[in-house]
Amino acid sequence: MKMSQKDFRDTFLNNIIDFLWRQWSAIGVLGEARAKESWVIDPEALLVLTLDIGRYEPRLFDEVMDWLVTNGYWIDIQRLRGILRESTDETCRLMGAVSEFLSSQGLERKWNNLAKLCYKNIPKEREPLFKLRYIEKHIEGIAGIPVDERFLKYKLFRTLLTPSKKSREVIPTAESNIRFMLRALFGVGSRAECVLYLLTHDAGHPSEVAKAIGLSVRGTQDALIDLSKSGLVLTRIKGKRKIEYWLSQERWWEFLSKGSYGEIKRPVWLDWIALFEALSKVWAVLLEIGKTKSEYIKSSKLRDAMEIVGNEFAQSGIDIPPIPGRGVRPENYEKAFREFIIRVFGVEE
């Protein structure tokens, strides 16, 4: 039996929302993480995807705002700005409203400049922040319930947001939270990101590392040079006088985990910036193809978006089913896509 277009979108949206809940719960958002993640969590990339998808899950959106009030000092604003440069104006506007909210919570120094940076291309007409599952018409409020002016500045309508401050502080010793441990050791910035990359890769050239961690080549190179002066981050020549950096993973992991290297369950590196960008594109495609009846156009657009998702997971070494390939007929692609999403992200409706 063929799925309706709505069921098809719901399959993706429900699984991604649950996936986001699990990720945020692992770093302190109110809720119960049902399983430990096997990969390194990336809070900046996670936040950017949540801004878009969270518009369909108000509770998730607001719990993440609460987490930011408690744990926002862990966020790397430079990385966040880099990710936003590759994002849509809509995502940037959402981040501006969130930054405006956080500035009002006594966090002006960290978030005020980002709020100003994101205040661009603001539409003339306001729209609801939260969407009713593909229906953008929304009752704008109930008499007597105040509107949140911080979001309204960015033409996003919602009721007043008051953080509950129930989010837990991040536990940096958890395997998937190694990024936070390194930020506690080295400070939020390029040094922590460079060490994390070298802990999860054999070695890296500055340009290669910079692309993966989402920071500038110059800043990354300067950080690697400074780290190498410690004698604990090493250099070697590869190819035509190309310098790459590396470290003794055994010694570093034993130091960080206080355990035997052979017994340590090391988390997997994933390029969450690229992966979450791909998932955002898949969602945009799902909304777009709802307007066409051509099975060929639908499957073609989905294949292009899903190829990026599949490649990112495949490069990580994580065991996932193969993405629906070119051999799948257009009329069968929706079913194959649905099965892939359920198997990768783990929850069926």
C-alpha cells in the first residue's frame, strides 16, 4: 500500500525529532536519553538543525532554550557563526531571535553580537514561530497572554518564553561529551576542536582539520602550531613537504578516561555540520515535493539529498543500511526511504 505524502513526511519528521531529543537529553536537556550515543556530540551543529526542526515541536524548542540559559557558556560562538554562514536567511533569523532571548537572560556579552549579526533580511510581515505540521496559518494568540517581544523583533510570533531552569548541567565525562571535557581543559575555541579531531583521526593537515571542525584555516593552523610546542601534539611530513599533525591516541585517551586504552569505548567522529546540513536539505525537499505529483522528480530530489546523508554516515564507520540506490524505481523510492530513516534514526511512529 502506497504511503500518503503526509505519512511520508511524518515518518522523517518524527524520527528526526526523536533523534534530536536523544542528543539533547545526553547533554542535559530535561528528558530521558534512552540509549548512549556512540558518537561525539556537536552542540553547535545540533543547535542549528534544532532551530529549523524544533518549529514543529515547541516543547523541544523551549527545552533547548532552557538548556542554553544553563549551559550556554559551552557554546563556541565562532563555530556557530561559521555554520550560520552556510545556512539560509531563515535559519539565521531564528538564531538571531534565540540570541536576543539569551542576551535578555544576563548573557549579553556572549550573545549580543550574534543577535546583531543575524538581524538582516528580516521580512516585513510577522509569522508564527511554531508551525502546525505543514500548515503555516496559526492563531496568533489568546487575549491576555503576552507576546514575546524578543522574538517579535525578528518577525516571529510566540507567547512569552520564561525558562524553567530545569536543565541539568553538562556531564563532560560521558564518552559522547568528550568535546565538553576538552573545552573545560583548553577553553572554548580552536585548541579543543583541534585536539578532538586528532583524537578521532590518524592525523590532519591544517586545512583538512579546519574544514572538519568548522573554523578558519588561519585560526586552526595557529592553534595547531601552539599545541605542537607542548611536545604532546606532533608533526610529520606527508607528501610534497606537507606538514600534518598527530598525537599518541593511546596516551591521550588513557589520560582523559583514566582507564586502559584497550578497554576504552572511544566515541566516533561524525561531521555533524555536513550531516545536519544534509538533513535540513532532506526536510526542505520533503516539503517541496509535496507540491509535485511526478514520482520521478520526487525520487530524484530525494536521492540527491539522501546521498549526502548516507556518505557522511558511511565515512564514520557506523553500521547503517545502504541508502536507497539508483536501482530503486521512482514509485518505490518513498518506501525505501522510509525504511532507511527508521533503521538509521531508530523510532517508528
